[in-house]
Amino acid sequence: MPLYVRDEQVNQLAEQARKILKAPTKTDAIRQALERVVNEEEQRVPLAERLARIKQRYQSMGSVDPNFDEKAFLDEMWGDV
């Protein structure tokens, strides 16, 4: 079944993709581009899993020192002692 693109901007993007991908046709370029998008999404780690990893790293750092004086620390770091 042939692919007919009615939107001129989509047609221009397809032509750019064809040149970048060195595809023989715009249809082939569109197929390759769509396959890449689908594959990237399938390989992507789910947000819940990424957040769980971040939470685990944060928790492994230990508890916050309640006596830590952040202002004094920053003043010393910037030389405002």
C-alpha cells in the first residue's frame, strides 16, 4: 500500500529523513524513523523504576545531620567568613 503524505511539512521532514538515513525512498525513511522511535521507547526504563533507583541512592547516603549549619558552610565555601 503506498504512503501518501498530504501535509507539506511532514513531506519535507520525510525528505530530510530520507537524506539523513540514506534511504532509497521517503516511505523507507519514515519506516526506519518510526522503528527507531518504537525501539527507543521499548528499551526505556520505566519512570517508576528510575525513581526507585534514585530513591535507593538517596537513602544509601545516610541520614541528614540536624546540627549541620548550611549557611556557615556556604559562607566558608564562598569566602564570606
